[in-house]
Amino acid sequence: KSRGAGAAIKALRGNKVVRIPDGVLPALARIVASAGKKGVVKITAEFTSKYPYSIRETHARLAEIGTRGDNKDSREPWRLREGFEHLAEAPIVVPPEAEEGMRQLA
């Protein structure tokens, strides 16, 4: 039984702020690359349901690697920013400390 994202995040970091590691960014990049016109909330929910990272941190990393165009038009599909396209094909490397949180989410 899943204990929820909050418990998984707490198991990972306690009360510390944890940045999504670069090794996990390919997972977020794949979600962004296939997101089409989904909203930020749906993309974030998909990522945080699989990985024990906070919504706030996921939003920050999403803004770093993804965009909807120069004017943030919600009618434009998501795409990876220049310089981050390679992440969609990169292997996902989950750090050992995140694996416990992932087990709790399953």
C-alpha cells in the first residue's frame, strides 16, 4: 500500500531541501517531451507519483529544462529547452537514498 508522496519525500530528505539530482532529470525530460499541451500540474503529478521529490522542486526543475515557447502560450506544446534535448535519451540514474522513497510510492 502506498503511504503517499509526503511520506516518501520525508523518508528521502527529512526536513532538508533536496534538489532533483541530474541523474533523475532524464525521467522528467521524457515526461516533458511527451507532454504535448498538458499543464504544469499534470506533468508535476506524473513525475512526483513515481519519484520522491517535492512539487516545488519539480516545478523549479521543469522550468529549467522545459518550455512552451517564448511567450509561455498554453496552446503551444511542451518542448525541452536548448541544451537539454539529450536528456530525453539519457539513462535514468536514481541515487540510493531516493530508492527507499520510491518503494514507498509504489
